[in-house]
Amino acid sequence: MIEPFFRTILGDKPISEMGLTYSHEHIVIEDSYVTTKHPEFLLNDVDKISEELTNFYIAGGRTVVDTMPANSGRNILKSVEVSRRSDVNIIVPTGIHLEIYYPENHWRYKISEDELTQLFIADIEEGIDRFDHTGPVVKRTMHKAGLIKLATGDGPFTKHQEMIFRAVVNAHLKTGAPILTHTNFGSQALEQAQFFEKLGAKLEHVVLSHVDRAKDVDYNRKVLDVGVRVEYDSAFRWELNGEPNYTFHLLEKLLPDYPDQLTMGMDMAKNAYWKSYGGGPGLNYLIETIPDFLESKGLQEYYQKLFFDNPKKLYSFF
């Protein structure tokens, strides 16, 4: 039997080589539309990024899931360089981000469902455009996307967002690539999960991000009961804001009941969170804190699930 694989920017690898995995990161965010308005999101210094990832590797980290999809700050050539320097596997997505990451006249609003589906498939099967679909020329590299991303906001899905859902699921079913989503503080997470179920997505290969920011245990249970996986990434944020650590609370309450559906990441989209940029807490925060927390609650057996077993199942192609 052939071992399942995950798709990194340096090629496909068996899931046995995934190792300790962070499930939602921002590794490269190039100078782009969004960084013009939000310079704190700029992450394009290859030396600094490589330094942070090298320290992550030394601490035991092996794989990170980058979450910047098409034309929202990807720079595939820089991502390749960082991966080679640090030896960390990087999974890069195709897909479409939240509307605020694009100008109002962007091509995302003019493209059809079928055209968007084909763009996603090409990113996955042929290679990511070195110009990141800024146009008018597309020059595909040998470096392929390993998942598909979409994002929704606080309110009900728009017709445009529903079209993106369909294109994402089309490409997901055609290629076997997993799906990752953005939720705004967990808003619409249940609706996302239910819509993926309706569209026939493989729910064990779908992960909804930031759901810990919804804070509520019962709401998280309802999302998990649909069958998707969820990703928590705000453990350090509560501490920075002086709030109770809702992420730790959710882990304590939910890990025993949903051990196969929870994953974790840092989501360090702001350069001020990176030690290599002079900030903190740095990428190694979870490696440094989660084992002690789990042990304090008698939950240490779930560390393997959170950072090894669940990402392997989630991010493998089906």
C-alpha cells in the first residue's frame, strides 16, 4: 500500500516526513495591496524569516502551513528559498482570501466559477505563477500548492463567496487537495462547516481556522459535530491582551471528546510577533508552552494528536 502524501513547495513527501506541524501560519507576505494599508503584515525579509524557521526546526518543528492564497501576498520563490535554508517543509495554498485583501476592481469579482476552479487546479497540479496572478502574464513555476483556502467575514455568505466555496470544493474533489478556511473570530464557522457538508467536501480534509476566538465551548462542539477539523491559534493573543486563555480552556474541555479533530498554529501575520523581527512571542511559543499546559491538566497524551497525527490526516491528499 502506498503511503499518503502531502504536497510541499519542494515536492510531494510521504506523511511520515511531516513531523511536528503548525497548522496555520503566515511565512511570507510580500509587499502587496494589503501591506500598503497594513504595513504590520509585511513579511518579506528572507534572512529574518529563515532565521525564525531555523530556530523552529532546532526546537523540533518540521512543517508549517502557510495561509496566503492567490494574489494576496504570496511570493513562491521567496518561500522556496526559506524552505531550503531552514529545512522546514512549507505547504502553500491556492484559493482566495477575505475581500479586504483585494482592491474593489480585482479580477476575483469578474471570473467565473469554472475559471476560478481551473486556476486553483493549475496551481495545485502544474505550479504556482511566479507573478502570483498579478497579470497579464502567467509563468508557472515547478512549485505547487498543497491546499486550497477561502475566507468569510462576520455576516451571511454573499453570492460571490458562495461561488468561491463551489470553486474550492470543485478543485478539492478533482485534485484531492485539502481545504483550509479563515473565519472572523469564529464567526460563520458552523455555517461554513454545514455548507461544505452540503457541497460534498471530504470533511476530514477540511479545517476551519481561528474558531477558538469564538470562545464558546458549546459553539465549538456544534462545529466539530459536523465532522470538520478546527484550528486554534490565539493562545498567545489572550495573554498579550490580558484576557483569560480561552484557547487553553477549549483544549481542556474538547480534547477528550474530539481528539482527532483539533489542530494548532500561531497565525503570526504581524511582523511584531516574530522574534527575528525584534518582536515576540516567536514561532516556538507552542512548542514551549503547550506540553506543560497539557501535562498540568493530565492531557499530555493529546500532544501527539495536535501536532503530529491530526495534521498528517488533514493535510494528506486523498
